[in-house]
Amino acid sequence: MGSLNSDNVTSHTSSSNISPLDPEEFRRQGHMIIDFLADYYRDVEKYPVLSQVEPGYLQKRLPKSTPHNPEPIETILQDVQEHIVPGLTHWQSPNFFAYFQCTSSIAGFLGEMLSTGFNVVGFSWIASPAATELETIVVDWLGEMLELPKSFLFSGNGGGVLQGTTCEAVLCTIVAARDQMLSQIGRENLIKFVVYASDQTHSAIQKAAQIAGIHPMNFRAIKTSKSTSYALSPDSLRSQVCKDVEAGLVPLFLCATVGTTSTAAIDPLESLCAVAKDYGMWVHVDAAYAGSACICPEFRHFIDGVEGANSFSLNAHKWFLTSLDCCCLWVKDPSALIKSLSTNPEYLRNKASDSKQVVDYKDWQITLSRRFRSLKLWILPSALSETVYKNGKLDMVSEELANEANRKLLESINMSGCVFMTHAVVEGVYVIRFAVGATLVEERHVITAWKVVQEHANVILST
Amino acid sequence: MGSLNSDNVTSHTSSSNISPLDPEEFRRQGHMIIDFLADYYRDVEKYPVLSQVEPGYLQKRLPKSTPHNPEPIETILQDVQEHIVPGLTHWQSPNFFAYFQCTSSIAGFLGEMLSTGFNVVGFSWIASPAATELETIVVDWLGEMLELPKSFLFSGNGGGVLQGTTCEAVLCTIVAARDQMLSQIGRENLIKFVVYASDQTHSAIQKAAQIAGIHPMNFRAIKTSKSTSYALSPDSLRSQVCKDVEAGLVPLFLCATVGTTSTAAIDPLESLCAVAKDYGMWVHVDAAYAGSACICPEFRHFIDGVEGANSFSLNAHKWFLTSLDCCCLWVKDPSALIKSLSTNPEYLRNKASDSKQVVDYKDWQITLSRRFRSLKLWILPSALSETVYKNGKLDMVSEELANEANRKLLESINMSGCVFMTHAVVEGVYVIRFAVGATLVEERHVITAWKVVQEHANVILST
């Protein structure tokens, strides 16, 4: 029995006699939250899409220390509405054109609720067989939809795994590549390892390399230009790798991107993989943003050449409606991951694992514990297939306005609360990014957004 | 507009005309899932707690490839009941005494639903100010409840962050410690860095060290014994560190544990920190399991001496009813984390970040994207305070049976489906771990479990 300092505890209420997981109370409160969220989606366009609060706003509204008197769910929801909602930037608003969208759907939400409700921890097969087996099945399904080479699928002795985000997926693959190379040429060479990407590659890659102990001076962000639509040129890669080899360094890892953050550039996989092969490098394809689109035959060519890569990942929470977080990673050689990431403490040993007939996903990722993410990926095609494929807004839209006033223009647009966009700088040009992809977005939102841009531009240009 | 291969697509149904996030359809389906889960909690004791399926069971029940015809929610829930539930090991069952529990509650579930529903990505303050601000507030609240030294709180220039699991928290701190030391003594010394823990320490620490590039030969699992109740002895630590220093190695990091996995041992923080200080090591306190209990004054002494540590973490999803995942990490020097983990690509720059007046949690963790986890931690004390504190089952219970028959006994017990326990090996003795802590557990479940143990023991002893 635990107790709190009695100074701080005041009167009892009825709720203290109810189990924290009482099924009937769960039912009552659960229904209330569903209604709350349904109303939120109905009304989401009424809120300023970019939150208008000032730093420190919430501290002024909440108690100074942990509340000691339980509050009814009604009061808590009122607090959420009054104090939390104004501090949200509304990622589900159809007027959100910033960053890359993080899409939701009813199906994804239901999967997440089941996952949270069961609350099983599927680190090894035995800890909840369904969690592991559903995941191996759906990653193969999705791999087939993408027409990934069979060597990336369980059915072809590769395999896929669901991670939280691309950051984790890339860290896992860099660590696997690193340890493979260290075992060949000796630990003392770690300081010489080089990781390659383009200057358009997401910062996650550089961060993962740094976490893995790669010398920060040995991350190469190879320059791209308008002439290749900001894709990484195989010639530039080869020339940089040659220089590094001459300097006594060891090429380790190349990250090629399908859909870069600033410009949605597509790196040419086939020719990049050919360069990497000449030097024994691991190639990872980061298709976080654009990968989901490649289930459509007319976009599949963007990942042509993936057969030369070692690993491939995409974020289902970007265009695949699963809600955060759900990154799908496929590797050709799961044993490379497992060699780096497995642990086998006695307290986790069991017959099924010892039999080697099951997948223990704990050895495919950074963390031990893991959520039952495959439920949402499974329910999604089951519930939504045609909606997603036929109505999915899979266009790549970008706007470039290339003068200095753009900075002011973007600030003015965003402060209006009508729409939210973000920016990038490409070859020194400040670019307003207009990313379309929110689940609730319709053509009219895009048209309205364009009107907002024009109105604010007119004001700025006329002053 | 994207399209799927038309070979695979058959007839339309009405669902394809509905937005994937239609508010009224969300309401209808959401209510159905709530009822499904409420029934699941009501009936959870009816299922065998350890799943009885054989490897490969699910492949036989699901289609060979992605379904292309949308199914109504009713059919999907029927599939979940028929095909997924039998493959679950029921972590929320009151008969689950295995590993460490991963606890749920209505409040934790509601928080998770709101987080999933809003689906905001709080990597930087501007991306959803409420997500960042609520987190800074609740980690300070929880830190105060634990009576952590002020130097760990935002109010004392330290600070806390919510991560997924302890694995991530430890990896972040090892990387911060590593980079701090590298900047002092040069990158070429990475190969000499040594990480210390006890032979009872969770395997997560060794894995994190390996990911961070620490030489696998330089992880020291210092032997403990019954004489110290399997706590790490400061003398053993000092003697090992001395040996390593004499051999030209560099002591980097000590992980002390409050509540080890096999034996719930408590490492003596104060004297261990004193040893670490003599050698300039970073000390992390892993209180994943037992940390939550320390909000009770009678258990607070288990973390006496934490003031000498650099960082401290606990898993709120273990004893604090938040459901997976929610690890709280506090550090005295956030700048050490930030130096190692920050990225500032142009496309994430914004005025609020540039002002340095806000916390950007992306720089406190491995990943960029992050879920709004603080909602559940906030709702929990708001909704449940007295229930948790007054009725919380915060006892540390462990069972030790020390003969060879235990292996058979445990297998026999678990296959019954009545209860689920796991094991450990301590100083060569096979121990059945009996971990009590599931949200739904009552005294009667513990009594019944003990009867099950006795019955199976009688059968095994009489054969």
C-alpha cells in the first residue's frame, strides 16, 4: 500500500473506490471522448490553424503543482477545450500545408485505440504472438503493394518491421552497417567511417550517424543543384567517395531519398546503388514522404533501382493515414540488424525464441518494449482500401517564390491563422513550401489558401 | 490522383465516398470500439492469459495479400475477436504476473485517445505549443512528487522529457556523456570508453552502449551477490574502475538501478555516485520499475542520493497506469543532451526557436517527430489522484524457489493459461518471478495464483 504525503491530500470522492480500469466506467468515459473528438474534427476549421499563444501561456493557466483532488471527466474535457486546444497547431486541419502532413483516418484511429486498449508489449513472439505475426504479415502485404523486390520480404528471406519514425529506422541501419564493417576491418577504424547523403537529405540522417558514433566531420552532404532538380548526382557521389578513399577514409553508408523535405527531389536509386556497390557501402532508401505514393503504378518508377539497396523505409503516418507513429522499414538481411541490436538476457528467454522459428522484433529496433502498431496498418486497407487508393490526394505540389519578401509574406500568412505553411532554403533561395496532404483537405481548401497567399502578397507588395 | 492496379480492385461500396476522417462516421465507429474494449476488459479473465497459439497461426487465417474490398467495421471487429484476441498474451489480465506489468487505466487511455485524435507532432514549440508546455509542466509536477532535487527540474535549470522507453532515455544520456568526454579528450579515445553497471542491470543499458559505439568489450557487468541483496557494491565498482584506469581505459558512464528486473535490487545511489565523481563519470539512475513507487514517502528513501546523479528515469507505463509508452527522463544539464541531439535544418527554423525562449524537445531525444504523451500523464493525476495513491498496489513482491524442478513447474503453470509468470537466473539459481502490479489485480488473484503454483508443484513433485 502506498500513501502520499497527507498534507496534500484532501477529501475523498466516489471515484476513489472505482478500479482505475473499471469496464463500465471505461465505457462511459470512452464514449465521451469519442464525442469530444468527433466534434473537434467537425469544428477544426474554426480554429486558427497555427496556434496564436505566446511562450509560457500554459504555465499561467494550470495549477503550480500536481492536483490532489480528482476531477470528473467533464471538467477535464472542459480544461482540454479551454487550455489545450488554443495551444494546438492543428495538424488535422485542411488548412495545414506546413512541414509534411501527419495524416489520420478513422481506420488508423481505431487501430491505435485497439493497440492502446490491449496494451500488450510485443518485444518477443511469446509476449503476444498476434502482435508479431500481424506485423510480419502486413509488412509483406505493403511490400508487395510497393512491388519491392522479394528479397526485402519475409517471403524472400528479408523482412520488414514497424518503427516509430524514420530517425529510428535509419539509426538501426547505420548501426548494422557500422558493426558489419567493424567486424571486417577492426574497431579502431570507426573514426574513419564516412556517411553520404545530399544537401537535401533530411537532418535525421546526420543525427543518426552522430548517435552511432560516426565522426561529425565525416558526414558528407553532397551539393545538389537545379540542373538535377536537386537530386543527388551519381558523379558527384563518386567524386566525393574517391577523394575520401584517397584520404584514407572508409565509405560506409549512403542514404538516398525519394521525396526530399525542401523540394520533393527524387534521388536516382539505380545509378547511386551502382556507385555504392563499387565501394561496399550500405544503401538505405529514405522514402519517408513519397514512398506511400509508390503503391500507385504511375508513381512506382520513383523507386526503380531499389533492388540495389540494402534497406528501404517510408512513414505510413505521412501519406498512409495511420496517425503518428508508424515507420515501415524493410531490410534484405535481417541478420545484420539482429547482430547489432539483439540482447538475450535470461529473463526474456523462452522456448519459442530458442526454437528460432519465430521473429523477436526486440532485435530489430532500438527499444525493447514496442506497441502493437500493425493493428492500424492492418485495419487501414481492410476498412478503407478504395477510399485511399481512388481518392488519395497523392500529387506533389510545391510553390516557389524566389524573392526576399517571401519571408515577410510567409509570416504574414501564418499569423492570420487561416492557413499554415513552412519554408525551405534551396540554393540560397527562400522558398515557401506548400505541402498538400491532410486527410480532410479538399480542392476548395487549396483554392482558398492560394487566395490567402495572393491577398497577403498584395498587401506586402503595396507597402 | 493515385490509382491501384485495376486488376486487383473490384466493386465500389458506399464507404469509398466518405472522407477517411468524416466526423459522424468517426463518432459511430469510435463508439463501437469503445464498447468492444469495455467488453474486453470485462471478459479478460476468461481468456488464457498466456496465448496458446502455435507459431505461424495467423498466416493461416488471414488473406495472402492486401484485401482490396473494404469491410464494414463490424466485420473487422469480428476478425479482431476471432483471429487477434486468441494470439494475445493478455497483459491487462489480473492473472498476468510476468516480466513487469505494463499498466493501463481509463485516464491513461483517454489521454492516449486525445493524443492520437489531435495527432499533432510536437517536435518544436511552434509545431504545437501546448504539447511542449504541458510536458514541461507535468514533468516538473512529477519531479516534485518524487522530491527530485530542484536541479533536475525546469524550475531549477534542469528539466524533464517524455520518451518512449528507458532504452531511448539511456541511449540519449550515454550519447550526451560520450560527446562531452570526446570534446575534452579527443575523438580517437572513443575506443577506450567504459560503461559500468551490475550483472543485474537491464540489458537495455548494454544495448544502448553498443548503439552509441562503445566497444562491446568495454561494458562491465559487475558481479553482485546475495550478501548485498544483489545491489551493486561501491567497493566492487571502485576496484573495477581502478583496474580499467590502470589499463589505460576511460571510465565514462555508470548506470545505477532502482528495482532490477530479476530481483528488484536497489543500488546504493549515494555511495555509487561518490565513486563515479572521483572519476568524472556520468551517472544515470534507471528507476524504470520502482521509480513510480517513490512518490510515496515511505519508499522515497530508495532514491536517496539521486542528487549526485546526472540523470534519472522511470517508466510511467509500468506502475503509473499510463499504458505503453511513457518514460520520464530528467537531466541536470539539458545542454549536454542538446549538444549531442540537436539539428537545426532551415526548414524547421522559426522565430520562437530563434528566440531561445522555448523548449524544442526534438533536441532532447533520438527522433524528430514525437507524440503528445504528456496528455496522459496530465489526465492521470487530474482524474485519478486518490485512487492511485491510496489504492495503488505498490508492494514489491517476489518469489524465489531454488531447485531444478522450477523450470518444469513454470512451464506447467504457464501452459495452464490460468496465470502467466516469467523467470530469472540469479547466481545460477533459476527463480520464478512473481510480479504483482496489473491494474485489474486484486488480492484474490494473488491467492489464486499461489494455489495454481501449489497444485502444479504437487503434480510435479509426485511424478
